[in-house]
Amino acid sequence: MSDSPGKLKLGALVALVVGSMIGGGIFSLPQNMAASAGVGAVLIGWAITAVGMLTLAFVFQTLANRKPDLDGGVYAYAKAGFGDYMGFSSAWGYWISAWLGNVGYFVLLFSTLGYFFPIFGEGNTPAAVIGASILLWAVHFLVLRGIKEAAFINLVTTVAKVVPLALFALICLFAFKLDVFTADIWGLGSPDLGSVMNQVRNMMLVTVWVFIGIEGASIFSSRAEKRSDVGKATVIGFITVLLFLVLVNVLSMGVMTQPELAKLQNPSMAAVLEHVVGHWGAVLISVGLIISLLGALLSWVLLCAEIMFAAAKDHTMPEFLRRENTNHVPANALWLTNAMVQIFLVITLFSASTYLSLIYLATSMILVPYLWSAAYGFLMALRGETYEQAPGERNKDLIIGAIALLYAIWLLYAGGVKYLLLSALLYAPGAILFAKAKRELGQPIFTNVEKLIFAAVVVGALVAAYGLYDGFLTL
């Protein structure tokens, strides 16, 4: 195989999936989960998530293999199945989710550095915002040097961050106490957790957040050396990350009780390991988290630029986002992305935006792109499209697509009305770019059905804007 410029091998694609999925979420998982659920609900929630996300991974794998002409993953599937505005909305929602997640990563990174340097506080002090801004533009100029070079650095940081996670799992395995784990399985000793159903529902947004990135390889499908590697990378990356997530979450619940874990400061993995081995455990996890976040930031900066570029290439986004520099990096898309990150970093100074509130919003923005991808996979199997040569696979893909679609609908329900309204507020302004792209093609902006959908989005956005003003909605 020729080592053609910009083409990514299987190892680099797997690292993009693992690198974008293992960011900061896993390091805060013990506290995030314990704050909303007891051991029993956590196990039920992971079972639902494992099945739901695995079917979603299989849908991405199937679509990558059956629709090789569709580059850009989540957004391209929505457009092919449900029209231009849905395709645009998926790209827009995914892009916002990705850079909002990056703002969350910067807050968590400098909050972790605050463990060593108090001046950074909780990651939203003036010193932290200045530090984050310098780092943001350093990553920006690194990515401008080339996708392949940035993907190689991501491969190195992915390996570096997996080591402390493996060490944590090994140490906690020996420190695990069954009596601690089984002390209050259904969380009855903590009435504020609510019913088991409520606990499962409340932990769902956190589980989705730690899996965002599962579609990373499909976004880069046009840059893959071998098309078949896209699907393989998705499934290998998913299984690797699922194993780490469940080990970290479940083992920590056998080291400390649910109320103890719920009170920890993030990154809570550091406090759990410190509880077992002393101070060096906290230092090891903090250093691992810093490396992990730097790698995840790089993955997500790449993904942000790539989704806008892919959408501009087929005229779903305006022409100016299609410009590449001499290193084949979508420069305008990168500048727009990081300008938004910079603006929101400054906003964290003036609002109480914490890591958790940012990631909940970022997660809710990605639920719509996931829903359309699952729906397209299901629709394709239902119609028998591309199954002429292999009718035997159709029933299997129909079942997988149906489960993935039900899971995506359940996630919208689990996210709740608040995040649906806040999402509408962020989706509505995107219509300006959509209208610009349509004008460049000399086409009418909306079809009749799309007009109705857009009207619903505008109503949701107005309710959310009033809710923020009136105080019945908060960020």
C-alpha cells in the first residue's frame, strides 16, 4: 500500500476513536455515576448502554461498508436519509457538541492543574482561561501543519493515557471489597437518588458523554487508507473503551461506598486511587488525565474541522469552509471552530459553567445526529437498499438498526426537556449558514416539510431564551 499523504492506517483510525472517547469523562466517572445512581442502577445502566452503543457502533460499521460514497459519517447519513436540512442540522449539532466538549475539556484540564497550582482553581479563573487560550492556539497551529502529523501525535498520547487506566484497574482489583460493593445495592440509603428507574435515567447522559467519539473513524472515512478499516476501527475502539469504563466504574464502587464517591472532587479517579495507595496515586492519575485531555483536545479539534469541511465539500455548508491550506487541512473550518472555543472560554469567567454543565449540553447536542444515523441504518435495511447481493444480512441489520433507533429515542427521553430546549437554542442560528449554502447553489432554502421542522426549532429556541431570561432554565 502506498503511504499516500494524509491517508490514515487502521492503527491511527482506532487511536482517533479511542483518543476521542477517552478524554476527561472516564477520570471523573466514579463521582459522576455515584452522584446519580447506586450499584444496581449503575449495572443496569451499563447493560443498556453497552447494548445500545454496540448496536450504534454496528450501524456505523454497516453504513461505512454499504455506503462507501458517503464521507463525513453522521452528517452524511442524515442528509442521504432525510434531506438537506436534517443533514445540515446533524453537521451543525455535531460540530457544536464537539467544540463545547473542548471547552469542557479545557475547564477540567486546568481544574486538574489546580491540584498542583492553586492559581488555576476550578479551571474557570482568569489564570486558567489565559492558560487555556494559549494552549488552544498552540493546538490550532499544530493541526494546521497537517492531519496525518496530528493523528500520529494522537496515537502517541492515546497509548500514554491507557497506561494509568490499566494501572488503576489492576490496583483496584486487589483492593476491591465485596461487602463495600453490596452494602446498598439499590441506593435505598440515599433517598435523594430516587427510584431505580430514575437512577438509571439520570446516569444515562454521563454514559453517552463517555462514548461520544464512537463515530470518529467514520468522520475521517475519506482520509482512510482502506475503506474497510473504518468499520473495524469503530468496533475495536468501542470494545476497548467499554472495557475500561466498566472496570473503572464498577471497581471504584467496591473500594469506596456510593455516598463517599458522590462527595469526591473531580477528577474522582485520583481520590479513589489515593484512598488505596496514598498520595502518589492521586499524582499518577492527575498526570494521566493531563496527557489524556491533551490527546482528546487534539482528536476533537481534528473532528470539528473535518465535519465542517466534509459538509462544505458537498455544499451543505457554505463554500468558504471548504478551503484547505497547503497541508490539506481545512483551515477556515479550523479558525471558525477555535474562535468559538475561545469565546466560550471567556464566557466561563462570567458564568458558573462547570465541567458537568458543559458536558451535559454537549451531549444533548449530539443526540440528534446519533438519532438520524440510527434511523438511516434501520431505513436502509427496511427498504432492502444495498442488500440485493446479500439478502441474508438484511434481517440481522434490521434488528440491530431497530435497537439502535430505540436506544437513540430513549436517550432523548433520558436527557429531558431542559436539554432539548437548550439544544433548540443552539440549533436555530445555524439556519443562517444553511441559507447561505442554498443561495450559493441558487436553490430554495427549505422544502415544505423542512419549513415545519425549522418552525418547531424556532419555537423551542424562543422558549429556551425566555426560560434563561426568566430563570426557570439554567445552563
